[in-house]
Amino acid sequence: MRSLQQKILLSVVGWSSALLIFFPIFWMVLTSFKTELEAIASTPSLFFTPTLENYEEILDRANYLQFAWNSVVVAFGSTFVALLLGIPAAYKMAFFPTERTHSVLLWMLSTKMLPAVGVLVPMYLMFRDFQLLDTLTGLVIVNTLINLPIVVWIIYTFFKDIPEEILKAARIDGAHVGQEILYILLPMSFPGVVSTALLAIILSWNEAFWSLNLTTSAAAPLTTFIASFSSPEGLFWAKLSAASSMAVAPIIIFGWMSQRQLVSGLTFGAVK
């Protein structure tokens, strides 16, 4: 009986938490189908006559597909580069550690605690001097730097779970470093690498601070697309909700389709 009660309690807590997390997204989508007057009404309403005028005006005003394409390039490009750099770094730290390896890992993680605004001015000046402002290359670089500590940490944890004896046996057979990584480590830690890549894509897609400060139009992703619907005259909640819905829809669908890989990968070894 107690076991049944615990299961019911856990189910209630789980569903309540899920609904609480999902509610802001639901309300945003709901507001996107309201008129501006209905969106700012002092008494919110769940039942109303939906309209598509917000979406029509947004599509007329901005090139949504261009913003979406920029987000895809930045998210997948930065993830690819982060994996390209992070996998060898994690390999070295996992299998050839030094007395400073732990300190380096902690230092890398500590960079995530640095407020982004603290390095905005030097980053902006460097991007200006190297002509990287408002370029996809610049955004790929900055998102790679943001996600690299997380990529190294998670993949390092997966690699540490792999017995080193397997690599020693491969070295006896003549395998070099590239073959060890490509044919042994990556297949054995494939769920972890995939979950790391998915997490990096989601984080890059949602990155707003650097997108707003380092781009204007040519390389602007969907986060900048959302911000463009706030104006000095005030916030137009219905249009802003429609723009936000269009911006988050691709990554929500992507996350929903890959949730099994993400969860199985993280539970494989990254989260302990």
C-alpha cells in the first residue's frame, strides 16, 4: 500500500512540476493568437476568438527564414567546433592527467560564472578589429567559447568511465591517438557525445546576450528576431508572443524529437 501511495505521490509531483514548467510556454502561444487589447486585458481570458494577424504582420515585417537559418548555422556550427576541440581535450585530461588537470577543469567551469557583461567591451573591440561584428563566423566563435567548458566536462566524465585497459590493448595493436578516439572512445561513449551535442545545440539556440550585442541584421539569429518586436513605444505583447513562439518552436520540436537520446545519454554517465 505504501509503495502504491508513493507512486501516486511521485506521479502527482511529477505532473504538477511539468505543468508548472510548461504553463509559460502555453500562455505565450495562447497570447500570440490574441489581439493586442486582449493580450493586455487586466482580466486574462482563456476563451477568445483566435486571430492570425500577429503572425501575418511579423512575416510581413521580417524575414523569419533568414533569422531561422542564422540560428541553425550558429547552433550546429558552434556545436561541431566545440566537439572538435572538446573531445581531444577531454581525452587528454581523462587518460593522461597531470597534477594540474583538476585545477584546469575547475577553472574552465568557473568561466561559466563570469557575468557576460563583464567582458563585453573587450570582446566587442576584438570583434570590431577582426571584422567579426554581425557575422555568422563571429557568433560561431563566441558560442563555441561559451559551450566548450560544458562540452569538455561532460565528455571527460564519460571518458573516465571507460577502462583504460581497452586503450592500452589498442596501443599494443598499433593504434594511434586518432584511432583510439575514433574507433574506441566515440563508439563506446556515443550516447554521451550525442547528449552533449544536443545540449550544446539547445544552449546555442537560446543564447541572446551576445547575439544582441554583436549582430545587427546580416547574422542576427532568432533571439535578435524576438528583440526586434520591442520598441520605444512599448511592448506589443501579442506580437512579441507570436515572435517568441516562432523562435522557440523549432528548438522545442527538436528537443521533443531527441528527448530519448538526451535523457539516455545523460543518465549513461554524465549525471552522477
